[in-house]
Amino acid sequence: MTKNPLVRFWQSTTEKIANRLPLKNFTQNTSKWFTVDDEEIGEILAQIREQLPTTEALLIGKPQSGKSSIVRGLTGVDADIIGQGFRPHTKNTKRYAYPSEDLPLLIFTDTVGLGDINQETDGIIAELESELAQETNRARILILTVKINDFATDTLKNIATELRNKYPQIPCLLAITCLHEVYPPEVVNHPAYPPESEDLNRALSTIKQDFAELCDFSVIIDFTLEEDGYQPVFYGLEALVDAIAELLPEAETNTIYQLLDKTATQQIGDLYRDTARRYIIAFSSIAATLAAVPLPFATMPVLTTLQVSMVGLLGKLYRQNLTPSQAGGVLSAFAGGFVAQTLGRELIKFIPGFGSVIAASWAAAYTWALGEGACVYFGDLMGGKKPDPQKIQSLMKESFQSAKTRFKSSI
């Protein structure tokens, strides 16, 4: 059995979900074949959530002080996805769960409006206190973000003081950000970590002294965008994770380390793919049966409906709930290059006898390729990446060729 607790949680979830899916009931009415009981799945997810080593990070700092950059560094999610992922939680906070709301490993709560003279500090404090007052089994940490050249931090200190006085058991980390803004003009890239310069050290010393009584630990980081030209992009990431490790329980710390490990991410993706293929083989087999009808174009509408249903169901497995029209749109987005192959499959039915056999194998292979493409598409979304249609179509072509041979020999 794998020793990776993150993978074990995902394996347990997918196995339980798979056991509740009606894949064995092919003799039942078709309307029930591909139905997932939301109530039962909800119960399973609730049980798994109780066991997940989830960490909730409350990010407190002014706009542009590096809060979203910390989310990018810890999750690897694109900047655009992060921006879209944060949702209003209360009047003064937004929330982002990674990798999903259903099974979150990291939950980031971001304060908004700090530094706005029209914003009431009391309101922000009240909302954060209300958040922290809720009983939960999640590990929590306060992360204060301060730009290295920003010394107008009275509002931030007032908020941190109120929270620490009321919840002293919740650890607090000071993250000093945007180091490059005080680099000397001749410095065009990050120096060896930690950086050493007189101006930088003077600013660091001042900020650390201001927050010395409020924070348990401090770290200096500079998370930039690729186009900014600084390398590495996540300068000080290892120091940030080590600092969090000093403040969080071991299970939560191990989870964060594993999220940064691409091997663990790949294993999670493989577990979802293995579960999805149980659906794909079922849909592919039904597609082969339908396509064997020796009437050119007569089965295309039914096959298209079947494939749209498969995409919708796979989306549900990956926690992307789609309407039939949305599922059809997703299918069109990454399957456009296969239209000609679909038409060819139908035209070949004009060959007496032999044509229907080939059409059946092609329909099964085509449906299989669509399923594989949908898994990559939804997997990218769940992992916070932008799906690449060209990459998906390339994978589908390979899947189509291998599946065509496999299904031809079995039909």
C-alpha cells in the first residue's frame, strides 16, 4: 500500500465513488445508466473531508502585497486561474479552495480593502473573528503580507493585534515580499538566497521589529511573473514552506510538501483517470453497438448524444458540473479535428457487411479518444491549469489509433 497520505485520501475517495456508480447495471433503463446519486456522493465526500489534512490560510495584507502570489507558489496554479478562483466569502473577504471546494487541501481566505481609507477596520476584524470562531478540524495559520518598501502598516498591525489577542493559539507568519523593488539599479536578477544588501537589510530589520510581538516567524520572498524577468519566479519558496512547517502540525505540513511534488500530483491524476476509464469503456462499448447499424448517418445523432452524456458524466467525476449544452461545448472545444473521422466512419457503412464492423470499431475508438481527451481537459481544470486544446487533440489521435486496433480485434 502506498505510504503517501495524500494519494491514499484520493484513492479512498475514488474507490468509494466508483463503488456507488451504476456501471454494472447495463440492463436497467438507459436514463439510469449514467446517473450519480448526489446525496450518496455528498455523504462520501463529507466523510473524506473529515479526514483530510486541510490547511486554512488567512492572508492579511494590502492589495498587491503578494497574497495571490503566495497562493500561486503553494499550488502551482496559473495567475489567471487564481484570479477567477477567488470568490466573495463575506463583505470584506474572498475565498479560494485548492484543488476543489469539495475536497480542499488548502483554503485561502483573502482580506480585501486594506489600505482603503473608506474601509472600516472594525468590519474587517469582525468578519475575520467570526471566521476563526467557527469550530473546525482544519489547521489554521495567519499570514501577514508586507511589501519591503511599505512602512504604512498601522491598519495591518491593528487587525493582527486584535486577532492574536483573541486567538493566540493560531500561529502567525510574517511574509515580507517584493524584494526586487529595493534592489540597487545594477541588480537585474535575484541574488543567491537570502539576499544581502545594506538597503534591503535595513528595511527588513525595521519591518521585523514592527511585527516582532505579533508574529511567530518571518520569511522573505519575492514571487513574480514570468514576464517580469526575475529568476527563479518563486524566489524564497522553499524558505516559505519551511517556515509554514515550523508552525503547522506534521500532517498538514507533509501535505503542502507533497503538493509541490509533481510525482504526487501525477499519482492523483492517474487515480482519477483509472476511475474515469470505467465509464469510458462502457460508453465505447455502447457506441460500437449503435454504430454497427448499417444505415449511414442514421446513428450519428444518437452517438453524439451518447458522447455528450459521457463528457458530462466525466466532468461530474472531476467536480465540474455541466449542463448538456455546456458538455457539448466542451466536447467541441477539443474534438474539432475529429469531425472528418466521424463522417468517414459513417460513409464506410456503404461497404456491404464489412463496413459496419469497421464503423463499430471506429465509433468505439472515437468515443474512447473523446473520453481520454475529456479526462485531460477536466484534470487540468481541477489542477488549476488552462487546458491546451492542441495537446488534448494530439493525445486523442494517439488514443484513437491504439483503441481502433484494440476494438477491431474484439468486435
